[in-house]
Amino acid sequence: MMRSISIFGATGSVGQSTLDLVRRNRDEWRVVALTANGNVAELAALAREFRPEVAVVADAGCEALLAHALAGEGIAVAAGEAALVEAAKLGADVTMAAIVGCAGLAPTMAAIECGKTVALANKESLVAAGELMMAAARASGATILPVDSEHNAIFQCLSGDLDRVAKITLTASGGPFRTFSHNEMGSVTPEQAVAHPNWSMGAKISVDSATMMNKGLELIEAYHLFPVGLARLDIIVHPQSVVHSMVEYVDGSTIAQLGPADMRVPIASALAWPDRMATPCSPLDLAKLARLEFEAPDFERFPALTLARAAIAEGGGRPAQLNAANEVAVAAFLDRRIGFLDIAAISARLFDETAPIAPHSLHDVFNLDRESRARAEQLVVTFAKA
Ligand code: NAD
Ligand code: MG
């Protein structure tokens, strides 16, 4: 049976991996919407190949360019943030939410409100608006299928009552600076930070992996997706990225999901669920691997982990504030305006300054996001001078 799919963030790393799977199963998927931020040439090429109903570019200034690129193709063209939301409301059977950052929140929520299936890669939107997003899914009957490899692993390992779960453990590769001292991390470059040892990903999440803020955001993500409480959520460093996460039950059984470090595996799991589909990924060779390694995370060298735990414990507006500050700080680091250690330090400073109240609506989340970004931008200037 043919199903329809929309891909938000089609030109990104997750978007491309998703389209690779669609490309291999063209007779099974009808593409409804493809979106990108500003990469018009790439989006137009994908639109010509996948023939969506609509191609949307988030940057409103790019509309004419996209219309020109797709003239005569019979594909509707739209631009701007409101157009992204309209495209999400078209309600494809599956919506792949693969925009990076809080910019994905509005279209992701619109897709959830349609009550269909949302394959969620865009962790920042869940971090910023976790309670609201989970409530919207309950209200609409939408199914949120986690695409983040750890959460997809946990989803695959979970069965039965959450009361019978003793512990959920997220694995972390530890990133490129796993063995670096605090001093060594002080002088790392953006090039070193985006060179992840196991995964090929977009720039923002690669830097997040290097600071381990990625694992912090994932802890918040897990807190919402799998409501077992913070005390039953744990992190372990596993440098090989073979075990993608695990669930321990009260009887002493631990169920883990293993697989190659290729996002097409969790994406395929979400696209085919509750069925399975083939991927071209090389299977694991455990004999060659010989051993699996684990170590405890170092909360001192990676303060982002402590910040994320505090954000969950305090709740309210903290997670949205943390996400906003981190997005600004990561962008500033990639622009070489601040150092690597300043990334977590900026979020920590914002934490000390203001405790935002809980957002009660999407409107509140966007206000909090905007205010936190503005303050984080000021801190970037301060840290850049220091
Ligand atoms: P990416 O930077 O490669 O791609 C991001 C996509 O979002 C692009 O299509 C871009 O055009 C679009 N985009 C960027 N800013 C936008 C804006 N302001 N408005 C609208 N669209 C915008 O990122 P990625 O690595 O594919 O990650 C996407 C999401 O998936 C992130 O939330 C990330 O944390 C999550 N994720 C990624 C991976 C991975 O392996 N790459 C793994 C797990 C989770
Ligand atoms: Mg992950």
C-alpha cells in the first residue's frame, strides 16, 4: 500500500538519509512536501526528483528563486515560516521532522495536531516544548516515532508497563573530545568539533556531541518520550556507537538495540513501523569488533550534562532556555566568535541569571526562546571580549 510522506529539513543530513530510503522504495511512497531553509538549488533538485505537491523554502526572500527553479514542473512553491506550517497541515501519513533547532517547532506541532505519524528527529523542538508537544499528541492521537538513534533504540526495546522498567540508559559516544582535558578543550577549533568519530551529521548536532550537550538534550527528549522520571534515566559512554541504548527491567533483564552507526537504520525503523524494511547499511560484524567498551560519563569535563539534568529537575522554562542559549552559543562557536568551553559557560550563566516561568502555550515558548536568544547573544559578546 502506498503511503504519503513529508520531509521537513529535506536538504539536511537526516533529510537526505530519509530521501535515500524513499528513493530505494519509490513505488511505496508519495511525497507531499519537501522543505529547506535557504538552499534553493538543492531543494529544487530534490523536488524535480521526488515530485512533491509542494516545495517550501523557509527563507521568505528565496521564494522567487525557487519559483524560477521549479517553473513549469507542476510543483507548488511557497516560502516563509507560515508556509512551513501550512505544508505540515497537509497531513501526510508520515511527517519526518528533521529541521535543526527550535525553528522546527511550529511545523512539527502542526504535523502532530493532524493526528498522524510524526517521525521526530528535531529534538530541540521537544526540548523546548516537551509538555505541550506530548499533550498535543495525546489530544490529536498522533503517533510520535523517535528517530534519534538512542530514542529509537529505546522505543524498540520497550514493551509492557513502564512500571516494570528499572532504568533506561542512553549511550553516548563521548564525541571527539572524550579523552581531552579541560585545558585541551579550551583551544579546539570548529573543524575538530564537527569531525565526529562515528557519525556523519549536521554541524550543530556535531558540536553538541562534542560538548555532550547532545546527550543532555537527549536526556530531556527521553524524559518526555518515555515518562519514567529522571531518577530512572541514565547515561553511559560507549565510544564505539554499536549499542544505541538499553532498557533494564525490574527482573534484571536488559534489552539493548545494536546496529551500525548509520541514521538510515533508525529512520527505516520509524518509516516502516510496526513493520520492518531493508536498508543498504552494512550489518554489524561482532567478531571483528571483538569487544564492546563502556565508561561512566564525566560530568566535570562535560558540564552540559549537569545543565541538562538541572533543566529537567527544575522544569518550567528551563529546558527551552537551555536550548535557546545553546543554539546561539553553538552558532557563535562555529563562527569563531567564542571558544569551545564558552558554549556551556554561556548556558550556565543564563541559568544563574534568570529562572524563566513555565510556558503554557506555544506563544510562551516562542517568547521565551526569543528572550533567551537575545540574552545569550549579549553573553556571546561578553565572552568574545574576555
Ligand atoms: P542539518 O543541519 O544537516 O539539516 C538541517 C535541515 O533543516 C536542513 O534541511 C536545513 O535547510 C533546515 N533548516 C535549518 N534551519 C532552518 C530554519 N531556520 N527553518 C527551516 N528549516 C531550517 O541537520 P541534521 O544533522 O540533519 O539534524 C536535523 C535534526 O535531527 C536536528 O534536530 C538533530 O539534532 C537531529 N538529529 C540528527 C542526527 C544526524 O545524524 N544528523 C541524528 C539524530 C538527531
Ligand atoms: Mg542521538
